Amino acid sequence: MSRIGKKPLPVPPEVRVELRDGELHVQGPKGQLRVPLPPGIQCEYSDGVLRFQRSSEEKKVKAAHGLARALAASAIEGVTKGFVRVLQIEGIGYRAELRGQNRLLLTLGYSHPILFIPPEGITLTVPNPNTIHVAGIDKQLVGEVAARIRALRPPEPYKGKGIRYEGEYIRRKAGKAAGR
């Protein structure tokens, strides 16, 4: 049995959970999310605790057991606290600034600046020109937007210039001169 899937999931009192049409609807102080339940997984909500059971011992159903609980836990955490990914910009002349309400203007060493417009539900903040905070309630969407911004100029291994996640280690390479 899945170790993650069989753990009961406590629901904070400020979060409302409903089961409708094979989906888990989670509503909290920061917003609301829908979590689709994989086929073969049943969810029951009682006494402020969510429990997940599987209908059979098929391999696909067993694999989805822990996944369903993890997705529900992420949704509950998202509507209560939210998620934030921090990106660091490294390089001379590389910087970010907010334009307008929620638009990001990036200068990354190309011949032109890049205007990045995030999807609905994502908030971008720039505390200083070399740091970008990507925030939202949907963990998957926050990670995807952070990856799309990072992909505009991924860190290179020789000088370490580019956009990296906070705390990300970049394996550095020696240049041509080191081989002589």
C-alpha cells in the first residue's frame, strides 16, 4: 500500500472541501482550486480529515493513490499559504523590472528586452533588479511559470551568467586556458 496515499490529510478549519463529479473542490482564504481524482481512487471527507482509498490493486491505480493525496495536500497548502519560487539573475547588465500591473521586462544580454506576461493567477514581484518572486496558489503553475522565465536565459557553466533558481548549484567548467 502507498505510504503517502494511506496517510490521512488534515484540513484546516478555514478551508472548505467538496467532492463533486470526480473532482475535489478546495476553497480557502487565498482562492479556490480543483483537483481531479484519478480513476479508481475514492476520497472521503469527515471530521476535518480527507482519506483516500483505491478500488483495486491494479498497477495504475496503486501508482495514482499517493499522487491523489499529494495533489490534494498541495491544493490545501496553496489556498491557505500559497507558493513562491525565487529566481536570481546573474550577469553584468542583466536585470528585471515590473512594467504596469503584472508584466515583467527582462534585459538578458540579447539585442532586445523581453516582455513576459504571466498567466492568470500568478503574481510577479521584483524586490531588486536581480531577484524575481513568482507567487500563486497553484503549485504546478508557479513552477511552470518559473521554469519558463528561467528558460529565457538558463545559467551557463563557464561564467554562471543567466537566470537560476534560488539555491540552485551550477556546476562550473574550466575554460580553454585551463587545458594547456
